[in-house]
Amino acid sequence: MTVGESVRRFVSRIEPRPRLVDWSIFVLVSFEVASGLLSFTVGTPDGAWLFWLHAVAGLTLVALVGFKLYRVRHRVTNRHLWNRATGVSILLTVVTLSALGTGIAWVFGADADVWLWNLLSVHVFFGLLLVPLTLLHLRTHFRPPRRADFEERRAALQYAGLLVGGAVLFRAQETTNRVLDTAGVERRFTGSKPVEGSSFPVTSWVADDPDPIDTAAWSLSLGGRVNSPLELDYDELTTDAELEALLDCTSGWYTVQNWRGVRVGDLLDAAGVDDDARYVRFVSVTGYRWSLPVEEARDALLATHVGDNSLSHGHGAPLRLVAPGRRGFQWVKWVEGVEVRRRGDPAQWLVTLISGFD
Ligand SMILES: Nc1nc2c(c(=O)[nH]1)N[C@H]1C(S)=C(S)[C@@H](COP(=O)(O)O)O[C@H]1N2
Ligand SMILES: [Mo]
């Protein structure tokens, strides 16, 4: 038996039926997009399982995409079999491999600067690009799932094998990283790498880039479901509350800093919160905003200082939210409004993406 024959035999033994492979790829890609986006909201270790599933599903995808490419390879190499949809299929292949490759490389400690983006952001970009490409691909290649493909006992075993394989690979990766001490960094469960010291990146979302704020002309307003709304100048803030907190940006870095400012709970007590209040919304001069449940908001800080210094403009001067356990994008900078509300604020998801655009 030649090597090629043995490979073919091995692959045919562990390969699920083609249609099952295709549908599993679809299901796993959908899961990866959803879990990847959802992971942006996870900031505490009790949500670490989501990152774990994302990684295991990604490694399982590597095997499935491998089967698929092996099956369709002649359709790509044989030009006579090309048709109008081949371009999309090839692009989809490239983007899929890029999404998987960048994810795996990041986990192994690699990084790169592509224009303004690091490798994790590139991973997110490719991941999101999969959505329209997969839909286009399905338009020409859609074949309904058949029951028979899913009822085979062999298929269940093959899948169990693939998932266990993914999980084992993931553990192996963690161990390899520890042994090789890749890049000498300790990633958080979110994938973020540490930034040590007192200076850390200024990160703003898309177009949120206000002019420096004149503190003398600025004031903080606190209103909504409160007994007595407040309007406070900078000098009227009592800024002696301190909080060590970890800022973890979804673009893949984190930093632990000592923040100083006003405890939100103290502000709320000064204004007197209504009984039906449920959320506190923090609003930036740019319109960027985020809400926290009242109880959580009480323990958050509106910071005027970080480390030994007053905030720089880039970090949100004169006042920015410090929300322990939340991801960086929820730490609103350049805060000028605090609104106590009865409801959450679903529109904040859209607003944070587009605020700053005229
Ligand atoms: N108003 C406003 N606040 C913002 C942002 C923004 O674009 N606009 N970016 C957020 C993001 S994505 C992060 S990670 C943190 C970064 O804070 P830093 O720039 O002080 O490091 O601020 C958050 N607060
Ligand atoms: Mo961020």
C-alpha cells in the first residue's frame, strides 16, 4: 500500500458523511461567531467556559474543514470544474483558514500589526467576514440535511472523537504554552495579554474621539429616577475613593491599575434613588454610553485619577467609569451624565458602535 492509499483509507474511516461534515461546519461556524461575539461581554472567570468552548469548537472545525478540503480538492485544482460559485468557495476557504489560523496563532502567543490592528482583531475581522460568505456559499450549495446522515451510530462516535480530540488538543496547547513560556506572557482566560506598568494603551472605539474637555466648563449631571437631581462641578466631587481594577479590552490586552475618584454609590445616595430604579446609565460627551444594574453600579467608580496622576485626555478626563469585572468597552470615558433608570438600554449596543460619527 502506498502512503497516499493509507492516508485515504485512514481519512475514510474517521470521516463523517459529506453532508454531515458540511452541516457540522455550518453549525460550528455559527457557534463560533455567536460565542465569539458573546465572549466580548465576559469579564469574570465564571464565564471562562465560553472561551473554552470557542477554542474547542475551533479546533474541531480544523478537522472538519480538513475533511471537506480533502473531499473537494479536485474541484479546485481542476479548472474544468470551476463555475460561478467557485470564487466564493475559494474565498470562503481562505477566510475560514485565516480565522482559524489567527485564532490559534494568538493563543500560542503570536502577534502582528496589520495596519492599526493586532492579531486578535484580525481574527475577529475574519470571523465576522465568514457570515456573509457562508450565506453566499449556502445560496448555491444548499442541500437540506438528511435524517439518515445523522442517525448513524458511527457518526455519533466520530463526533465524540472529534470533540474529544479538540479538547485534548486545547489542553495540549495550554501545556505547550506553559512549557515553552511563549512570549513570556500570561494570558487571561479572555485571551488578553498583560500590559505592565503605569502607562497603557488609549483605546477608543471607531470614531469616538472628542476634543480635550475644559474641566472648568464641564459639569456632571445626575438625574432620572432620583429624589433630587444633581449638577456637580469638578471641584464639587469628593474624589477620595480608591479601587484597584483590571481593565480588559476586547482587542486583547489588560492592565491592573489603581484608580481614584467618586464611588458611584455615594453619588446615588446624595441624590436619593427611587425604589423602582434598576439601572444606572453612564453617558459620555460623545453620546457613547453604558448601563449597569444599580447594585453593581454602586460599587463602580467614576475616576478622576489613575495611579498617581489625574486622568489624561485619552483615558477619559475629567471623569471615566471604572467597572470592575466588565470588559473595557463598558468603561465609558469622558462621562458627563449619570442617569438612574427603570429599564436597561438595548440600544447601547448600537450606540457604542456608531457614536462619534456625525
Ligand atoms: N466614550 C468612550 N468611552 C470608551 C471608549 C470609547 O471609544 N468612547 N472605548 C472603550 C474601550 S473599547 C476601552 S478598552 C476602554 C479603554 O480605556 P483607555 O483608553 O483608558 O485604555 O475605554 C472604553 N471607553
Ligand atoms: Mo476595548
